Amino acid sequence: MFTEVAAMVVVAVFIWAYQTTKPPPPKLCGSPNGPPVTSPRIRLSDGRYLSYKERGVPKEKAKYKVIISHGFNSSKDLYIPLSQGQLDDLDVYVVTYDRAGYGESDPNPKRSVKSDAFDIQELADQLQLGPKLAGVALVSPVINLWWSSLPSKLSNEAFTKLLLRDQWGFLIAHHAPKLFWMLQNWLPSSSMMSLKEFMERNPQVYNKSDREIFMKMSQIPSTDAHKVQQQGVYESLYRDILVFCGKWEFDPTELKNGFSDGEGFVHLWQGDEDGMAPVELQRSISQKLPWIRYHEVPGGGHLIIHDSVYCEAIFKALLVGEEQSFM
């Protein structure tokens, strides 16, 4: 009798463990029980749908065409602090899109750094934006602390500056990704919070500039904020962290210049008071890759892309090569 009870307990524990490690199924947009499809979408080669939003000058008339990839816990409806008049003056067509699992874009169970890049390529091809890439702007990009060529001292210092719960979360995501869902339910990462909640609980991460930018953003009505995670938090935020902290197939600090013909440039924009992406690591990367045009913003935080002055400078540097000093 005792053996049978013990066996039943063991089976129950295994069932519970399996259920807690397995995330819930996504709520696909357009499915019977899922959210509605309200935006234009393209169908990718693997059958998934990718949602997008167009702004600025009509693409048939625009001199320049820009694809913007949103950040963590955001969507194609991200705030771009440029008026229609400014976009007209720049003669630019802008398309933003929901990355896989966000907003109205289908989740990708095989999502990786490579698949994310191919999604952008397919979007450009299907919207007929042109035959080649003419430039790239990276704004406050996060860094995988496990890239092998990063100075270990800088990586360790950056890791220890993370909140303790995020240290544990990133370690699990990197070394035991299959357990990430279960363990995050017990020890939730601060990354799962809304920007407002995170800023309130961790004011030391965002500087004065970030807080001022956030106050301006919070005054702008947003009717689509609820769509960011509507297909499931696992398919959006959790997969983002798993890809970001995962084992990449390449080390970005070892990349060769893709614009060696001089017909394009890669720009890296970084605030020197960014509490999310350490400026010391960005400086190290820009030194390893001297072909990158590095722009460091004094007093800038993590949200510089949402500041109208910096955003316009980023567009002008990318499109017409106009360099603006903020020193």
C-alpha cells in the first residue's frame, strides 16, 4: 500500500513538474479564441504572419526607406518623436513591425538571432523596399554578456551591476533555458514589469533624462499598449530573454565591415548614463570594430531614441550623413 501511494506521489510530482516547465499555448491573432487582426500583415516563407505599420512619406515617393525594430516589451506602435512634417522634410518612409510573438505577429517556436534577421529581410523584400541595405543604426542595444571576446573584467562588472533577480534569471536563461519558465514563476525577473513599474521600483537604473522622456511619453494617449503581450508573455518577453541570453552562433564583435565599399555605415548610439546597456561595453565594442560610427550622448540614458532631438539626429546621421555633436 505504501509503495503504491509513494508511486502515485512520484507520478504526481513529475506531472506537476512537466506542467510548470511547459508554458501555456499562445493565443494566435485571428484564431477562434485569439485577438483580432487589425493591422496589415505579410506571410513569411515559413507560414508565419508578420504585422507592420507604415509612417511618413508614401514608399513609392520616398527617397529613403527605414525599417525600425522595436525593443523589449514594445511593439510596432512604439513612440517615434518625429512629426509628419519632419518625416516629410527628411523624405523618408518608415515601417515598424511586431517582432515574432509580439502584437499581431505570429510567435516563432524556433526563434533565434538568425530568424529575427531573416524576418526583417523578408519584410523588406515583400514590401519592395529596395535591393540592398544602405545603413544601420543601433540605439542603446543590449549586450549578451557571454560573448567570448568581451573583456571578462567588463562583463563581470556589468553582470554584478544587474539586480540580483535578473542575475539569476539571465543565468538560468543561458545555462538552463528549458527551466526558465518554471523558475521565473518562482523568481520573476524585473524585466517582466512594465516600464512604469520598473522605474518606480528601481529608480537607480534610469537617469534624469530617462525620467523626463518617460513623463512626456506617458502623456501621449496609447490605444494599443495592451496588444504588446496579447498572444502570451512567454511568446514575447520570455522568448526575447532566451534569445538575448542564449548561446549565439557568432560573436558580433568579430564581424567584418559589410559596407567596405563606403556606400553605407553602421552607427551605434549610446547614452553615457545608460543603466541598462553599460557604456563601458559599448566603448569596448566600438574599439574592436573601428568601422562602426560610435556616437556617445553625454547625460543620455536608455531612452534616447524617444527624445525628439536625439531621434532626429539619429535619422539625419543615417540618411544624409549629417553629424551632430552633443558635447
